[in-house]
Amino acid sequence: MSAPSDSFDTAQVPEPKVSEREARRVAEAAREQSWRKPSFAKELFLGRFQLDLIHPHPAPQAEDVRRGEAFLATLREFCETRIDGATIEREARIPDEVINGLKELGAFGMKIDRKYGGLGLTQVYYNKALALVGMANASIGALLSAHQSIGVPQPLKMFGTQEQKDTFLPRLARTDISAFLLTEPDVGSDPARLATTAVRDGDDYVLDGVKLWTTNGVVADLLVVMARVPKREGHKGGITAFVVEADSPGITVENRNAFMGLRGLENGVTRFHQVRVPAANRIGPEGAGLKIALTTLNTGRLSLPAMCVGAGKWCLKIAREWTAAREQWGKPVAQHEAVGEKISFIAATTFALEAVVDLSSQMADEDRNDIRIEAALAKLYGSEMGWLMADELVQIRGGRGFETADSLAARGERAVPAEQVLRDMRINRIFEGSTEIMHLLIAREAVDAHLSVAGDIIDPDKTLSDKARAGAQAGAFYARWLPKLVAGPGQLPNSYAEFHPKGHLDLSAHLRYVERTSRKLARSTFYAMSRWQGGMETKQGFLGRIVDIGAELFAMSAACVRAEMLRTGGEHGREAYQLADVFCRQARIRVEELFTRLWSNTDDIDRKVVNGVLSGTYTWLEEGIIDPSGDGPWIADATPGPSQRNNVHRPIR
């Protein structure tokens, strides 16, 4: 029985004009609203340091370890013998034989259940595999991650019908490559303005629109496409997810984009013109697309910091070998304090970042905790710290850090691609939610408890009776909550004593600091909400610093828990305690600086300068330059219609 036919003339579908309030409403509706499971990070932001949620460190099952290690050994051999990262960088393309070899290994099905032909690896081992292959070449890491972390397999695993899983997952496990298509030329982190449409017509939807930065889109066989379904009688419509065959009539890959890093990335611009997609390929109900995307990213974001861990390990190896070999003023440069502090930062941060990723991943595998904040913090912290570690390595290498690997080799020195790693790492601060967007996303989750009890007080659309009721609820909540922020275990000298075993450094002091600082963070958040109320959502600088403090506290906790796990397991325990200790000391300095900047900053005057820049007050400052930019619009035209360009779609066979 066919569904009622609607006209699919895209001229009848108006381009969305979205107010700031409507944009927020759409984003809020896409959030997962409830907290059905405990969350260590959520409690941390509320001033409740619940160490028992992460300690003792959760451990993987023996069979998962056996299968994971076996695959890592096979993948390592493939990376060492079949992948030439320098060639990929030089030719800006991953050879087809490399991609096909990865397919044969099952690398495209690492996260797909074995009953569908995948490897069924845990999140922990999936991340370890991405870290390994990402250091062979970062573009390959991005290829595999985009396919499995946010591409078709993950949304189907979580929201697909059994028929969809049976149809698509076997293909995705071994032969087909997938891509995720959300961003548009004029739509980034504000999906309320999504312009691509999907109009119901009988048993199909008809897609029209343009998608930008479609990672894997150039070579993909299957696509997850987010499109706006117009509201119609009996159907609310809204942003909806579809599985689309990439070779469908009307799909044109109009451009393969090129970037400062990840030169082998198959990222493009994809146009849809009157593309018919069976209604059976819709994932979830109409209007559920953004919720599907955000839920998919809850664990999908862990793949990016996993690759940052791999980069950190490599940076440490190169820094160690180079600074031992290079001498200045009669001794190895590592022995000079200015260089030594950079090496210490790289070593300690790599240890902590691995602790964050492994802990979050193991919690994801066990599914006992809600890790949406932990995964977001891992992505935020990993991308920022990964970039800093790569930058410090370039500085340690000096002129050789700025020189390309090919140039180094041409004049007879070791071909160390430090500058390439720096370029490749830069995108991580933008991929899968920029640092600025991650700050806002995490901040929203961190203050969820406050908005749940007091949100109606600052909502201009609520009635006086609603506000009064919310005021009573808020009063009861804060009467119970605020007194608990005054004192806690962090003020007792014997708290967390198991983290000060005989013969080892004292990590218990750092955990007491985390507990005390968690309460201080919660008090600061409460004070800010009391001061700014509804205006707090515009205080993005303040919110970003709140989140950064929470990220440091989470990393400190993870580092200490990992060090204790290694000690009790008899594996590098003493060295792990040393690394955790120095990381916590470095992190505490950063935290104290962030607390100072909560209230002592230039946020207000910065806004005045920005207004002056935008109004042209300072155009005299720009005089005397030559602008090498080309002509053309700032944002490319994305008007729906047939493509006027050649199709550069290149499926791998």
C-alpha cells in the first residue's frame, strides 16, 4: 500500500529561515534528555567526586583481549609491510590496493557484529587499531573512523531495523565504504538551518540539496544523509536520517576537496537532485535524524582522541631519540631544561590521554555508565593536547621540525614527518565538533541538573505560575545540594590512601585535590547562574573555562586510576605513578590559571572590540596589506538543481 503522494517540486519547499531561539530549540530537542545511568563526569561537574564509578579500573573480558590482540598483530604487520605513508602524502591518495587489503583484513568491520561478517571488536580494541593505523598514515585512520564511528554501521547498529541490518551490515563489514553527510555549505554546527530536503512521494523520498565536507564521500558506496522532511498532514516531518546508495541516479560528487593535512582524505562535495530513496531506507522515524546523529557521536567521538594517543606516543619516541642524539653546548639537548620540560609534558600528557581514552572506552564496552560527557571530554581534551604535543615536537626538532620528511631524506637525514603530523593533527580541533562547539555541548550537559529544576525560572515563554513552581523546586534542590559543597573527603589527609602505597609517590593528594576542586567548580557554576541567570548561555568564554577545568579533573582522575591499575597488575607501576604524578602537577597549574580567568578576563572588552571590527572602526589597521585570496563568494551557492559538473565519485573495487 503506497503512502499518500506529495509533490516533490523543490521550489515548493522554502529554504529554512531560523531564529536564534528556534535554532536552540532544535538543538535541545535532539539532546538525549534523561540520565538513566550514572555518569562520573556529570557528577564531577556537580561537585560530587564519585571515584567508585571508575575505580577499580574496569577490565576487559579475556576473550575480547585475545581476539583484539590477535587482530592488532595482523594489522601491525599490514601497516609495516603494505602501507607507505610517504607515498600517500606525496600523491595525496590512498592506493586502492591498500584499501582493498584493509577490507580483506576485516578492518572496515571492526565494530560490526560477527553475525554480520564483522570482527566484533570492543571499543577499546577498535581504538587501539585506529591509533596504530593512524600513525602509519592519518588519512587511513580517518577513512576507517568515518566509515565506522559515524558512517552507516553505527546508526544502523543503534537505530536500524532488523531488515536494514541484515541488508547493509554484511556489505559494510567487508566490501562497502560508508560516509556521513550532515554539513552543508551554509550549515555547520547549526543544523536547524539544514536545507537539503527529503519529500515523500509514494514509497520513496526524493532528496534535493548539497552536502559539504563529506569525508569518504568521494569513494563511498553507502551514505547516511540527513535531510529535512517537510511537515504534512499527520506527519511532523523534521530532520531525518536515510541510508542512500551512493551510485543512485541524481547523485554527483562535484569536487574532491584538498586540505593542509590529511592529504589522502577522500572528502568531497555531494549534490542530490531528485534522488529517489526507498522509505524502507529511513533510519528511525521522521524528525529523529539529529538525535540519531548525536547519539551515534556519544561513543563515535572516542575514535579521534584514540588517534591522538597514537600521535602522542610517536611524538615521545621521536623526542627521546632526537634529543639524546643532538648535542648543544656540550650535552644532549634533552638535558637542557627548556627542552626537558617539553619532553616531560609530552610523556605525562600521553600517559594521561591514554588513560582517558582507555577508561572511557572500557566504560562504553561495559555499558554500565552514561559516558556522553566522558566521550565529549576525551574528544575535546585529546584534540587540544594532541595538537600541543605535535607543536612541541616541531619546536624540539627546530629547523628539522619545519622541514619535510622528503627534504630531510634528500640531504641524507632520517625522514621524520614532524611537520606532517602537525598538519594532520590540526583538523582534530574541528572534526566531529569544534573545540568551541564542544565547550558549549559539554557545558549544556554539565548544567543539566540546574536547568532541570530552575530552567523555567529563566524561560521567557513560561507563565508566572510555572516560574513560581520552578522556584519552589529549585529552592528544595539547592537546600539539599549547596551544603554538600562546603566539605568533603578532599579535606581529610587519609582519604584515598590506597593511592599512596609504600615505596611509591603519593597520588592520593592529587585525588583529594580533584575532590576539593570539583566542589569549587560546582560552586563557581552556581554563582555564575545566580549572577547571569538566562544570560549565562551567552557567556561562552566562562563556560569554556568551566569545561576545561572539568576536563583537567577528569584526566587527573583517569591518570591516577590507570597508574594504580598498572601497579596492582605488576606492569610498570612505579613508572606509571611517576607519570601520573607529574601530569597531575602540570594539570593543577593549568586548573588554577583557569579558575583565575573565570573572573579575571577580557571577555567584556573583547566583545566591544569585536563590534568595532565588524562595524569597520578598525579598517585603518588593515591598510598596507596585499590580500592573496582569490575572487568568489564566501559561501558557495547550494541552490538545489541538476549538477553542472563532472561526477568524481570513485568507488574502490
